[in-house]
Amino acid sequence: MDLLYRNKPVFLLFLIGMISAHTFRGDNARTGQVNTSITPPLKQINTVTVNALIISSPIVVNDTLYIGARDSSVYAFHNGSQLWKFKTRGWVDASPVYYNGKIYAGSRDGNLYILNASSGDSVGVIANNNAQCSSPIIYDSIIVFGRGGWNRQINAYNVNNGKYVWHYYNNQMVYSSPALHDSTIVYGENGGNLVAVNAYTGALIWKLQTEGGVYLSSPAISGGNVYFSPGGYDKYLYSISLNTGLLAWKKGNSVEVITEPVDQYLFRSFLKFKPETRKKLLRKFKRVYKLRSSQIEALKPLTRENPPNHAFVPLGGNATSSVAVGDSNVFMIHKEYGYPKPRFAITAFDKQTGVERWYFSEQRSCTQLGFCSSPLVIDSVVFFGWGEGKFYALHAFTGTKLWEDSLDGDILSSPAAEGDKIYVATTTGKIVTYVPGPDVVSFKKSTFCYPNPARGNVSHIQIYVTESATVKVTIFNAAEKPVLRFSKELIVESTATGKKYTYNWDIKNVANGVYFALIEVKGSKDKKILKIAVLH
């Protein structure tokens, strides 16, 4: 190997890991934290559409957005206008990376394309001979990416001449995008291992086996630790020492999720039968399929003639995105399978201790893939997308929903930001640009509870109406028994501003558990159910 890549000074390696290369997750450490300021509410300023599903996450360089799509193309847009389109021979699911005036984009046709960032003209290609989903990382004229298919390597090449530098052979294929800090590269392989190698030689430094297979999730490096949420059926977030590979902590969120989920095919078969028949099936399932007691307990509510229509019956879950790391918290998105439909949860954990700081969840389906949008942290706000086209902004320290918008399709792509703009793409091929704007409020968007989980003496329930009305609130426990009822007449003086009202629910003497607040506006179809977790 060329001596150019040996014995790099420590201070230079530190800078390499920190400098943004206009890449997936915002920097080479893959933290998902962007040094800008964007405060919700947001407004759309332009939307462009490609005729293809988008999984690739955008990168933005001086107001020019670069993204891949499943029409096998790489696109460039500037302020909402298409600059160029480059056609490959396979889906472009990997997020591109920008470096020295060039775009590097991997395709499932087995090639990594090097394109002129201004014109889209091809200026080179690195043949990796395998479908690529891993987003490349570039540092000090080296480009590194993982390989899928039968090839289990992670490879390094010189970006200036395309020459091979090193490789490391793994137990399984590598779709995880590598993260870099100092002289260490960390990535996940599909066998469930988190792997650390030397950035200049490819030599193994350490390897850690997690409890689940790794698919598209990428690690993040911050403050000397690696934060990783593997996916598969692993519900945990891991904190690992970057230098030693030793586990600092491993945490799941506080919501009940079965460690070993019910097989989804078995679950769908179970629902085809009438409730009375399901009771008999449970005994058979326990014997034939060797279901655990916790799995049987999860299925029992579905043997009732009228199963709960607003309660969630958990049937297992897994992480669904790469984590984001802020100044004090780590954010993990989790998908929970269950009845009546799946839901997602985003949880904030303390970076140092792994203590859960807050939890936010809504029942939204994500129909396209198991992996969805990864969070983006900007100042004190966490942005992320999910199924049913929902794009959210939550307060990073409290988990309070600050704003949301509804787009078409699902949001599998992770948002990107530059300056005062934030960009998000959907499975319908839409790429939307937002900037801070006037609040567009409604009953549905602006009615919520905080904090959640409620850990103190009070849970705040905020209600918004656009015109004078009486609102009725009924709070149920998990057994569907009402524990509180009240009504409130809200007088709206101006329909331009509406009326916000906050009810402070005293929970000092309320038992721990999950509660549901049914909020109804009399004389209107407006109705919303809020799930409130009480944890003293």
C-alpha cells in the first residue's frame, strides 16, 4: 500500500472525522446533527417530482440538492429546478456524497459513478461488481463503501485515480454506511456485527456482536463513543467505546415490546379466524409454535368479540433507522408491530447513561420497507419522517410535538438541511423544500399532550379549535374504563388565530400505565385520541 496512507498525524485525522463532506447524515461521523438554525413551524417553498420511488437521502451543497431514485437515476436540483439527470442501469438507493466538485453515487448495477457536480457528466467509475446500498464516505482522498450481494467486503479506493487501497472481508454483506472518527471506521454487517477497522489499512480493530441482524442502519460517533441501533428484531440502542469496542450501555425504551416478536405470517393467519376460534388456536400455538407466555398474553386481547379499537396490542418490534446524536441525547426510531396497525416510536436517551429522557409515538403504517427516515437534529429540534407521509418536528429536550406536515406516500428518505432550508423526499417521488414560516394550525395538528411520558405531577393536554365550540375530553385507562371526564367551552374571537386551551391533568395520584384521552369537538367531526404514558 502507498506510504501516503500510513501514520497520519492524530490532529489531521481528528479534523478529517469532523469536517463535513456533504454526505449522508451530514458529516463523516454520521451524527445526523446539522450546525444551523431552523425553527418550526415550517412552510413549503417548492416541490419537485421524479417519476420513481425514492429511498436515497438528499445531500445539499450551496442550495443544490443531489439524490438517487428507483428509476435508476441520479438527480441534481437547484432551487426547485432540475439541473441534470444521470441514468445508471440499476436502482440508486444509496445516498450520494459530494467531494471536490464531484458526486459519487453507488448503483445497484454494481458500479460507483463519479459525476461532475455541475453538469452531471460521467468522469469515472469504480466497478464494485455488487449491488450497493451503502452510502460512501470520503476522507483524505480515500473513498470507502460496503458491498452487498455475494461480496461481503468493505472496500477503499483512491478517489483521484480509482486505485484499490484496502478491503476487509465480513461474515455477511454490508449495507450499513461507514462512520469515521480519528483513524477508525465503524460500520455494521448483516450478521449483526458492529465492526471497527483502521481507516488507512483496513486492519480489524474490534468487533461486537449485537442481538439482531444489521440491514441499512448506520452507526454514529460522538464524544468517543459509537451509538448504534442495529435493526432486525433487536430493540436496543447500544453505546460502545470507539477505542476499545467495549459496551458502555445497552437500552430499550420503556414501552412494553416483546423481546421475541410473533411471526408476522402467523399473526396474519391468526386474524383470519373468528375470536372464539382464536382462543382454541392460542393453546395450539403455544404447543406447536412454542410461543412464549409474553407472546400468548399479547395475542389474548384479540380473542375478544370486540377487541379494543384504540388500544395498541404489541407483537414485537425493531429499530428502523440510523440514530441521531445531539449535544446531550441520542435519538432512536423504533417500529412496533401490533394490532390494529403498526406504530412508530422515537425515544431520546441520555448520551452518557442511556437513561430514557422522553418517548413519542403515533400509530402510522410504513408500508414500503422496514427501514424509514432517520432523525435530523438542528439546535433543540428533532426532524424526521415516517409512514403515511408524516413529517414531524419534536422538541429535542421534552419530546413535545412542535409541528407536523402530511405528504404523499411514505417517507423512507432522511431529511437534509442547509442554511434555513430543510429537504425531505417521499416514496411518491416528491422532494419538498421547507423554510421557517407562519404557523398553519388546525385541530388535528395543534392538539397534543406533553410531556410524554408524564413523569411529574401533571400532564398538559393542549386543545386547539378554529371557531367557538365546546370540547369534551374523556380519559380512559388501558382497560377502557373512564377515569376522568370534563367539558370546556372555548370562545374564538378571531378565526385567523383560533383558540388554544391547555388542560393540566393532575396525575399525582394516578397509577403508572398507559391512558387514552378522547377529545371531541361538539357539533363537529373533529376528534382525536391521545395516548399518555404515566411513569412516576
